[in-house]
Amino acid sequence: ELLGSNDAWRQTALHWAAAAPGPPPGKGQENAVSACLKMGAIPDARNVARMTPLHWASAWGNAPAAKALLAAVPAARRMSAARRQAREEESS
């Protein structure tokens, strides 16, 4: 299954969809992201650098893709992840 697989850096199809250059904003990236999410992609999957598809969308300036990803991850889960990341940063 494509959505469950990843590359050598553990990046999923959703990571690549979030970062993909292409049509003008609002015309492509969010459609690919939405399609992946509708097919069951994990919105907060992490690659070997611990980056999620949202990190990639943000890094590449894909605001529509970022919005779709934010909508896919419940607020409580985002807060939990933020607290976990803060603890990890404090301990390193």
C-alpha cells in the first residue's frame, strides 16, 4: 500500500504531497494532501529527522497544504505533541 510505505528517510506519500512544488497555491498541493488524508494517511507521521508532513508544508510555503494538515490533526493531539517536543528539547 502506497500510503503506508515510506522511503529510506521514512517519508511518506503525505510528506511528499505536502512539499510538492506545482500549480499555484490553492490549485494542487492541498488536493494531493487531502486525497492522501481521505485514503487514510497518517497526518503526523515522522521521518528520520522527526519532521511531519506539516513541517514539510510549512518549510516549502504550502499554506493550503498546511491548513489541510492542521485540520486533520485534532487539537488535543497537537497539544500533546507540542508538550512532548518541549520535553525532548529540554532534555537535550
